Amino acid sequence: MQEVIVSVKLAFKNLRSNVGRTILTLTGVVIGVVAVILVSSLGQGVKGFILGQVGAFGTDLIQIEVKVPATGKASTQNAIGQATGIQITTMTISDAKEIGKLPNVSAYAPGTMTQELASYQETNKRVFLFGVGAQYNQIDQNTKLSEGAFFSQSDDESLAQVAIIGSNIKEAFFGEDNPLGKNIKIKNQNYKVVGLAAERGAVAGFNYDDLIYVPVQTMQKKIIGIDYIRFIMVKVKNEKLIDVTVAELTSEMRRLHRINDSNRDDFGITSIKEAQVTIENVFKTINILLLALTSISLVVGGVGIMNVMYVAVAERTFEIGLRKAVGAKAKNILRQFLWEAIFITFFGGLVGIILGYLLLLVLSYVAIYFGFPIKFGLSINAISLAVGFSVATGVIFGYYPARAASRLSPIEALRKD
């Protein structure tokens, strides 16, 4: 134990005697540790934010969406296909009604979206129109009204020209006036405002306060001029049976669309739980890749430590020879130089953790300022990862110079002075 204490004292003394070199060596380690902390903590913060946004809809929801046949529902081919103009017109209101008859379905809402020019008096605004079924507010319980009422099933079936407007639309068209009962124009047609949606803000990057809700069949026939829908949202009665319900929905949709080969599916079914698992897996993969990249900076810092340690060995050859001549063993020399490397990486890791924490605080305030309530916390995992990386770097890259120093012959070392 006494030998270890002596080695530590000598290592610390040497580092203090070469402050400039020590600081330069520390800098590489600090940058690497800060990078590891930022990548780990930012990844966890963004993942938590997105999972929270998705989970805000509730974990008892399932969404059925149109899909390009012979592609995966979350594949690039499907996304590119629909973005480049492939129209899937096979999903209809009658599909939604049949889906609503399944035993574990408590509510369903067919829907589609588009953009149109809306106006009130002299004010014009291009808005997102969300055509949904009358049960939509039962499914997405975050869609609440501050005034008025949601449209009914009879409104939908009779193609009533009614609308529920978001808070930003109300502000743009009516200011402080009460919008209920007033008519706005959509595609040069009058739509009576029957409800005002409570302020909700952005969810997953989409601002719900900029929406105008209209009955889906009104939107189909009077605004877009189509007879198909893009999605069906489903709320289940028993969340424990959600996987069974997904299987039932798949079977029912294939029956309705006369599909015998799963490769010809023109729809994709995703539960909120499945979406959350997918998001977690994606972030896990991204974090691993980013950590692998940021660890390169620690390797660079480690190479710097190795170079500095080799220089230290060359400068202190006489000292090493003298210590060995008076009885110091090879393991004592090895420990001394190895402790120097460990000290550098340990203090570099400590400084890196402090700087990383301060940067995370700044980034949290910046995110909140721009409307994203993301908290980038310094987790135990991030600290453990950063310290583990830095100490491992010190041990690995400091070992070889220390080993070279311990193997010096005392006679040859004394001759080199």
C-alpha cells in the first residue's frame, strides 16, 4: 500500500511540474468526455420527448393507414411512393364502419387531410383541414373544446358544413370576438363555426392550433371530391388485448379488400405501443452509432496522452535510472507513469462532466425558448459512460509508455544524462 501511495505522490508531483503540458493533454480528454455526455444525454432527452408526444395520444390506440402494396408500412419505398403521387384509393368509410363492429373496438374515426384557403371577411389564411369522424374526440382525448361542441354523426352523414377551429385560426380570423355561430369560407363555401378547440400546441412537430376540423364525409364530397380516406383511428376497450385486436383488424381489412397475399396489403396497422418500441429501437441504434463516432475524439485524446507520456519517459530517463539504481522495482516505475495517465484522464473526465452539464442546461433553456419542452438531464448512465471511457483511455494509452519506462536498464538510463 505504501508503494502505491509513493507512486501516486510522484505522479501528481510530476504533473504539477509540467502544468502547460498537462493542460494541453487534458483538453483532448475533456473534449471527448463532453462529446460523449452530450450525445448520450441529448439522445435520451429527445427520445423521452418524442415518446411523451406519442404517448400523449394514449396507449390504447391503433391506426390503420393506406400503404403502397409490396412495401413495408414504415419503409422508405412506401413513403417515397406516396410522396411521388401514388394514390391508394381502396380504404373507405364502409371499411371504418365494419372495423367498428369488432368486439374490442370502443370507438373509431375515419379521416383524411388536405390544405385549403380559408377566409373570414377580409382575412385569408391557408390552413390544414382535418376531416374526421364524429367519434374522433373520444379517441384523441387531447382534442378538447373550450367552447361549443364537436360535430355529430348526423352532421357527418348529412354532409353538414360545420367546422371546429384551432386557437390560432380563431386569433387570425376573429381576434377577441366569439367565433361560435359565425361563418368562415372554405373553398368559397360557408362553414358554420360550431366549436373552438382548446389550445394544444405542437405535438410531434405538428401544430394542432392551426387545424380546422370538419366532418370527414363533408370533406370528401364538398371539399376534395373523393370517395376514399387515408386512415382509420381505433380505440380499444381492453388494452391487454391490443395485439389480438391488431391481428383481427388485419384479417378484417384483408377480407374487406379481398386480399389473400400479405404482400398485396394496401394498408398498414400500427399500435401506439408498437410505435413507441420502434422509436426506442431507432434511438438505441442512433445512439450507438453516435457514441462510436464521438469515442474517436477520446481515442485521439488517448494518442495525445501516449505521446506526452513517451516524451516524459525520454525527459526523465536519468531519474528512472537513478530510482532503479537505488532499489526501485520495475512495477514501481510502471505504477508511477500509469498513475500519471490515469490522473490526466480522471481530471479530464471530471472537467468534461462539469462542462457537459453546463452545456446541457444551456441547451435545455434554448429548447424551451423555441417551444420544445425538452429537459436534457445529466443521467448516471451518461456519467458512467464518460468516466468509463476516459479512465479506460488513460489505462490503455498510458500503459505502453509506462511499461517502456519500467523496462529501462538503470545503467543505460544513467549514461543518457
